[in-house]
Amino acid sequence: MPSSRRDFLKLSGAAALLPSLRAVRAADVASLYDLPRFGHARILHLTDTHAQLKPVYFREPSVNIGIGAMAGQPPHLVAKAFLDRFGISPDSAEGYAFTSLDFEKSAPRFGRLGGFAHLKTLIDRLRGDVGDNHSMLVDGGDLWQGTGQANAAHGADMVEAANLLGIEAMTGHWEFTYGEAALRDNLLRFKGEFLAQNVFLTEEAAFNDAKAFDPASGRVFKPAMIKELGGYRIAVIGQAFPYVPIAHPKRFTPDWTFGIHEEELQRLVRTLRDDDHVDAVILLSHNGMDVDLKLAGRLTGIDVILGGHTHDAVPQPIQVKNAGGATLVTNAGSNGKFLAVLDLELARGKVGGVRYRLLPVFSELLKPDPAMAALIEKMREPHAAWFDKIASSDRLLYRRGNFSGPMDQLICDALRTELDAEIALSPGFRWGTTALAGEALTMEDVLAETAITYPETYVQDMSGADIKNVLEDVCDNLFNPDPYYQQGGDMVRTGGLSYTCTPTETVGRRISELRFDNGALLEANKRYKVAGWASVNAQAGKPVWDVFANHLRAGKTAPTRGSGVTVKGVDGNPGVAEQG
């Protein structure tokens, strides 16, 4: 960490924003990837790729509301407020990559982003630019999940792709939903390190001598690794998603406990600095950016947090002061759209300077790596039937946003229609790709929105009061002013039901005016037929992807409509670009 005010200012000034891209053609951004060498060590960071091996469209949110101290602060800026904060031209390739502004006009112009074959080319170039033993590639989790192919293989295909990409360390989140046996089998074949300082055995599992990296402490996985880069020792600590048994069925991880574990993390940082004499400490985190920002202010000795989970693409690190100096907090987007480049100027025991770039991965500017392209096609070959057209998109279909998106609305329509329900509830997952109007939709696309290990649908009777309580509970998870009570994700999506949300209110008071599409009020004591999926409790219904696909094949698309949510109390909040 910076040892003086002078060092602090040097660190701040070096973490500059990439100059804005010119706004004429995507080809004009080729110089984006020419990064002059800086410092002694280069760390490349991917996160939340969600198994997207091919280039994708992914519309960034137009609603990402910050509450309390986070109101108006990154990552809770969208559209023009985001562009103004980071000095990005609205009519540019960079503006297209980082925001939702003019997405339908810009997507055909600048093309798809990401893709592992294109990432491989970029990563090899950036590592080659600094020479041997000066760089490493790390992944922040949600690497193995998000497509039908990954789901069918329980992530095994992504291990093979990760090895070829050259990932040297990763942590996890959705990886845990494949269960311990599949996870450990994948890790036997993974050539890098799986790091998670915050996963421990339950008392019962420890008593029964369950497998653990460190039986004495109960740590299930290796907490950290040290790598020498450019003659300096850099420690990378893994921080897995803290709320796995809450956000997902506990049956996948019955022997393990999770959490933030501040005290254990602080002790580990001190050990790495005092006993192992490292020169820099990096936290590879899947906490989510708001959690990382709070954590950075409470702990000392961490130089940079490379963050993930909340899918926030933030071009500049956010500097957080703490008792030891300051920590830089980053978040590197999702779906393979971005590659973060962290260059460190090092001295013994401290970081002297930082240069950070979050590079959009424009697939049309990067020649695909032949070996990775061949591997991807080999892995896709057994699933050829998934690539046949089953429907056409009659509108822009996207998911990401605090309250809803057309893709989620279509899933809710499918649940209500196919399962004959009055109301549909669909989880506010932040993964899932975007389809442009007029594009063919395939089973691969359906699975990109629904591929999880607990996809079973359900239909059950719920009272109006119960439905409101569900919405209130999820809303508190999203808008609790204390980041440690946020678990990521967006609001549960509703079909057949609209409501008013006041994010600035307290728990139990945020949701009001629940109405059916015909305007009738939801009655607290009346029971309604509700369809849903992704329940943490075991269900026996059809997989949601079959329900969704059947609906698309039948051509039962509803008219275009808004989110069904009226948002109050956020006038002037730069996390809102649109309402309705």
C-alpha cells in the first residue's frame, strides 16, 4: 500500500482512463489494444463470462439505482451520466460497449463483443508485450455456467477452454451449483489455482473429516497464491461469492459455509505481508462492487480489488481510503465483453504506481486464435440441434436492468401461458445475452437465458400477501443501504402483475399498488395461481427451457410493453435513464 500521502497521489494519478475512442467506425479503435509497457507486472482480469465462448451482444443496464451513500456513485451510473463521469463520447464504440445508449443503432455498427478465440488473441498479445514472467491471467468466477453446453457438461468444457486461454487463478460462484463432486472433478483438470479464502467446512463436516485444503482451520480451498512477476512477489487472494447457500439450493454445498469473513481476510493479508514479504496484495473477488467498496474501507493492506459478480463495467478504479492508505476497487463487466489490464509499478513491499485499462473486446477487430476456435467448434459439435431456428425476435430482447427487460417478460409470458397461471415470477439473473430485432432465436439462445442445475418450473397457490412479501424480500436484497446485506442480482420479474417500487423506503414499505394487467388490485387475503422456476426448494415441473422453447415455437408473443414497474423516489438519480 502507499506509505505516504505522496505515494497515494502517485497511485491516484497513474490510474487514468483510456482516452475516448473516435466515433466514426469500429475500425478506428484498433489502437485501443496498443498499450505501452508500464511498471514491472501486468495482471489481466476476466470475470463473469458465463461460459460465453462465442462473441455476443449484451446491452448494459439503463436502470442501475444506487441507494444511500452509493446514490450517484459508480457503479450506479447509466447512460449519459455514465458517459459524462468517465469522459466517453456518446456516439462512439466505447459508448456502445459501456452503456445502453442507442444500442439498437450501435450494435450493427460495432458488432458483437467477446468470444474466447478473440480473447485468446488479445490476451496473448498483451502478455507478449511485457515479456516472459511479467504477467498473469486471473478469472473472477462465473466462468463455468451460463450456456446449455456448459450446463450439460457441468462446466467441464469451460475448464478445457480456460486451460487453453491460460487462466492461472480463479474463484467461484455459479461453479458451486454443479455440486462438490463435479466441482472437484473439474478442479483436478484445471491447470490454474482455485482460490477461496472464505469457504469453510461446517462443524459437522469438520467432525467427520470432510475434505479440506487446511483441516486445522477448516478452509476448504487454497486461500491465496504468490507469484513472482518482474522480480517482485505478488499475492492473489480468492474471495468466492459469500452467499452461495442462500442464493442457491443448499443441497449443492451441504458441507460448506460461506461469508465475507473480514477478520480471516485481514489476518491473511497481514501474514502475506509480514511473513511472506509480498510486494503487492490483490483480492480476486466475487463479492459484487458495492460490497468490495465497503470492504476496501474497512481492511488494510490490499492494494487492488479485482471485482466481479454484479456485472458492472467500470472504466476507472475507484479509490477507497482506509487506515492503511487506500485500496483501488475495480469491476470488469461480464460475458467476455471486457478484459481488464492492471499494470503495477512495484518497489519492495509496496505498489508505487498503477495503470488500469478496461478494454472492450471488439470481436471484429481481433483475429480469432485458430486453436481456440477449433476447440470451440469441437465442443459445440455434439449440440448441433440447438443451433436450428425455433423463432424470430420481433423486438430487441435483453435482460439486464434493475426491474425487468423484454427477455424476462417473454419468459414470464411463457410461464403464464404454458402453465396456465395468473401470475409468473422469474428470477432477476444478470446473465443472459441480448438478441436484436429480426434475429433468429435458437435453443442455444433459450439456454443462454435459462441454463442452470435447478431449472424445474412450478405452479403453486400464493396469497396476495405472500406475493408482496417475496417482492419486498428481493427488493431489500437489491436496495438495502448496507452493501453487506446485498446479494447481487436484480428484482424478481413479474408477469401479469405490475407494482410501484420506492427503493429509498425501508424493508416492507418499498412495494405498493400491486395490480393485474386489467387494473384490478391484488388482494392480500386472496389466493392466486403463480408459476415460477429456479426455486431453492426441489421442484418436479418441466425444465424452464422446454417451457420457454415451446412458447416460442407456438409464436405466442405478447405486444411490446414496459417493465410493469413504476419507480418512485429516485428523481434525479443518475442510475435511472428510463422508467416504465
